[in-house]
Amino acid sequence: MTDRTNELLVWASVMSPSRQAVELLASRSDDNAFELSLARATRNLGQARFLLVNVTKIDAAVLDRAIAAFLASGASQRLCLAGHRSLLKEVEAAGFDNDRIGLMIDDVGLDTPCSDLIWDRIEAIRFNAEFIAHAAHDVRTACALEAMLGLAREIGLRTFGFDAVPDGASLSGRCDFDYLPVVPSKRGSSASRSRTSRKAPLVGYYI
């Protein structure tokens, strides 16, 4: 997705008071497109608490320059880099300002080891949409998702997911995520996210 008008996705927390995050979807490194997109996104964060970027397909040198530019921009928000643990460990090894940049394990599913979830360098996890959809109709998968969410909450991680669970499904009412994507309502007059709202936990200060 490279259309400039569609390169940002807003995530909203289900907790009260609500918080927002902005995700850069146009994560491409060719012809400096990623650096330009990140710079544009940084100027359009509004009241968002942080900017989320999946760095799976980003060249290391391009990412280093983009991070440096973000830190020099004066933006008050945090930059959250998402990807698999092996990639994020390489990013961490390069060194960066821990007060301004965080890490998120992305694409969490049944094959994700618990050792990834308890890695003390991450502050959030995002679940795979297919995993969530399967959990909505399969009791065993729902129990696995519920256990992962419970672990995440116990150790202070924010959780990102998708509110696509039909009423009456095995998952409904049991597995709530901290952040959900904001999508236009059917009437197009407002945005919708979660069915429920809850108070923010004491942990997870940054996001």
C-alpha cells in the first residue's frame, strides 16, 4: 500500500481514557520511499502516543537513517519497531535511545515461543489475524490465545489484535486486546473500534 492517503492506520486503545497510535503501512525501502514516508508520518501524528512501524522488509542502513531522522525531528511520540524477535535483536544491537524507541513482537501465533513473549526488551505484541480468526471457532486455539494474553498482561505488555470475533464464538468476551485498529463505521460518519472499554492497568507506561 503506497498511496500517501492510505499509508497510515490508526489504532485506538480500549482502555479509558482512550489512547491512539499511528501505524505506517507504506514500509518500503526502495528509492528512499520508507524514509520519506516515515518523515511524513512523523509530521502527522497529532495526539497519538507513538508511531508503529513494521521493519521486517526494511534495509538496516535505511532503518538506521530513518531512526536518526526521527530522533532529530523533535517529535514527542515514541517510535515502536515491530517484527520477529530475531530481527528486533539485530535492531537492538545497533543501539538506540530506549526512552524514545520501543520494540514489538509482530505476527504472534501458535508457533510463537513463550521465550519471545517474555523477552524483556519488548513492550508490546501484535497477534496474527488468522490466529485470532481460528481462535474464534476453535476452543483449543482460543485457550492458547487466552493464555498468551494472560501472560502478556502479567508482565506488562500491551496487546494488539483485531475485533473480528462474532457474537457467540468461543472467544467472545474472553480475550480482549489493548489496542484495536480504527475502521470507518458502516455509515461513514465516525470510526469504530472495540465493543468494550476498561480502565488502564498500572503497567505498560509508554503505550
